[in-house]
Amino acid sequence: MAGKSDLTVPMSISAGIHIGFIIILALGISFDDKPKVMQTAAASAPALKAIVIDQQKVNDRVEQLKKQKQDVAQQEKARQAELERKALEARREREREQEKIKTLEIQRKQKEQETQKANDAAKAAQAKQVLEKERADKAEVVRKQKEQEQKAAEDAAKKAAEKRKQEEAAAKKAQEERQRAEDERKRKEDAERKRKAEADNKARQEREMAEAMAAEQDSLSKTRNKQVLSEVDKYKAMIIATIQRNLVVDESMRGKSCRVFIRLAADGFVTTSQTLDGDQVVCRAAKASINKAGRLPVSPEPAVYQQLKEINLTVSPEFN
């Protein structure tokens, strides 16, 4: 508002001067014809003097205003220069800040890259550790599996050795039993021969009785043979039932059979078992059933045993 007031005064003075010149021109005052002016304006000399004095003041004031205006312009120029300097300094400061920010951003990105590389390296190391652990676990599993297989093989060999010993012991026992049976047979044969000799000695005395009893003995013999055959069939049925009881069957055996040969000791111990012909699956199952049984039913009667000690049987799986 102060600057506006300072301009208002000079403008007012300038306007006053221009108005004064217009009035002089209107009154016909001429500055070229000074004597005329002096003559015509003698009466108004005090007024002109006042105008000249006022003009000097106006000029002084104008000069003063010009100087003020120049001072104002210089101040404005200095202010503008200061503003430009501050603006330049601010721009440079912004540029420095931007450069600093850019540097910090580059450093941040580098740090991020380094962190990422470290993380990637850590992940790779972890993945390597996991892979190595998996390999170690697999190797341990394989090692344990091999140990188990080796142990199973050792157990199987041990069981096989034990089974072989048992079979050898059983074979020895069977041989001893066969020997005992043979000794018993010989003893009985000797006893029969002895009885026969005694009978021969008595034959002459008992011939008539013997002839009388011959017919009766023949009848008894036929009856005895029938009884023996009946006992043989009964024990064959019992032997087959024992084999059927231990036989493991499945649907693939339905309608199939196998012929087997069996040799028995006097107490029923199986000394030999062989498959003769028939379905292979049924034959394997029949042999396994016989071996599992180990001992089959036999009659204590020698005559019946003689019919059963070596027999051929047909095994046909039964389904309920």
C-alpha cells in the first residue's frame, strides 16, 4: 500500500503540470516572445512566479520520484536476484537431495540384491542339506533293508538247517522204526515158523482134527480177508481225510486232482511222499498237506498195515 501511495503523488503532480500547460496554452501564453509576455502579463507577474516556483518543486519531486522509482527498481531487481539465487540454491539443494535419494535407492537396491543373493544362497544351502539328508535317509533305508534281507536269509538258512536236522532225525527215527518193524516181522515169522514146526510135530496126532477143522479155517480165513479189506478201506478214508484237513485250496483247484504215492512206517510216520500225476497246483498242495501232517492213521493190525504201508491215493480238493 505504501508503494501505491508513492506513485499516486507523482502522478497527481504530473497531472497538475499537464493541466497547467493546458491552461497556459488556453490563455495564449507564448514563451518565444518574452517581451510580449512581460508586457501582457505584467499584471499577473505574481501568478507566473508562483507557477515557476511550483514547476521547480514539481521537477524536484519528479526527480525524487524517479530516484525512488530507480531505488525501488534496484531493490526489486536485487530482490528478484535474491529470489533467483534462493531458487537456484533450492534447485541445487533439490538436485543434491535427488542425487542423494538416487544414491540411497541404488544402495537400497544393491542391499536388496545382496540380501536376495544371501537368501538364495541360504535356500540353495538348505535345499542341498535337505537333498543330502534325503540321500542319507534313503541310504539308511537301503542299509536297513539289506540288513533285514541278510537277517532273513540267515534266519531262513538257520530254519533250513534246523529243518534238515529234524528231517534227518525223522529219517533216522523212521529207519529205526522200520528196523524195529522188520525185527518184529522177523520175530513173528520166526514165531510162526516155530509154531509151524510144533504144528508139524503134532500134525500126525492132530491130522484128523486138522482135516476136520480145515473147512472151518477156510471159512474163517475168507471172513478175515474181508475184515482186512474193510479195515484197509477205512484207514485209506482216514488218511485221505487227514490230507484233506490240512489241504490249502482255492477256486483254481475246483474239479482237479493229483495222484500221490505214500510210504508209511508202522506207526504212521510218512517216510516218503511223491506226486505221480495230475494238476501241478493240486499236487503241490497235496504234498504240502502230507508233509504238514507228518504222521497218518495206520492200523495196529499187521495184515492191515501191510496193505497200507505203500499206497497210491488220488487227492481231489473238496469245497463246502
